[in-house]
Amino acid sequence: TAYHMYPAIIAVFWTKFRAMHAFLDRTPVGVFLVPDCHILHVHCGWTIFVDGVLHTIFHVTRYGLQHNLNLLITNTSGMTGLIAIISTLIIVLPMGLEYFRESFGYELRKCAHYLFWVFCLAMTFHAPYQALPKGGYCAIVFPLLLVLYGLDTLYVKLFMSEMIGTVDYNVLPS
């Protein structure tokens, strides 16, 4: 199992809960929050990437040694695992490696980052809920993260955004 990945996955989402951070920053809890969530987001993203690649390598190796590589396309866990690791590669590599940053514009790299929805949906069905308590947490954790992220983003769009008609920039003397 990959229980060690859950803290990084939860933290990578936590760093993007803008409304929640804005609320907590106005409470005493704000003293304990990470001041620069982007650094934490990047660190957790790389942790998920490395753990996901290792997890995939060990499963593919095991399937190969058992002559069961067909499970990658005939089994729900295999198919969702492939979808998850491919989406992880597309999410992380363009943002994290210099080669991709030079080859692709920011807009395209940012757009690729939205494959986290595909990643989360694949992970939702990766381990069956019936595997609890030894597994099956994916079916609980990932839908919950998607709902919380969706609600947080909706709140930001509806109540924390403003349309600015004309922007006038002035250089200050200091």
C-alpha cells in the first residue's frame, strides 16, 4: 500500500485552499500556517511524483514477474493506476523540469496542471472501498479532496474576486 503518500496528497490540496487560508489567517491558527504555500505545494508535488513512479515500477515489476502484465489493462486498479501515473507525469514534469519550462508556455503548463481532476478521479477507483481497513482509503480521500477543492474554488470565484475595469499603474517616488 501507499499510505505514506496520503499526507503529501492532502498537503498538496491544502496549499490551494485559498478561501480556507484567508479565513484561517484571520484567526489565531494563522500563526501556525505555512507562510509560503507554493514551496510546500512544489515539495509535495515532487513527493507524489517520486512515490507514484516507485509505486508503479514495483507493481509493473511484480506483474511482469508473475506474467500478469495484462492486469494493467484488464483490472480496474491497473487501468486507474496507469491513468493516475500518466496524469502525474503530465502534471509534474512540465512545471518542474527546465526543459519543459523552456519548451512550453506557462498557459499550456498551467492547463496541464488541471489534469489533477483526472488523477483524483482515477485514484478514487484505484483501490476498492471493500479493501478497508488495509486499503480502500482512495475511495474516501480523493472524492473528499475534490469536493473541498471545488467548494473552496467556487467560494473564491463568487465572493473573493473582483472585476477591475481599468487598471492604472503609477510609479511611486520611493
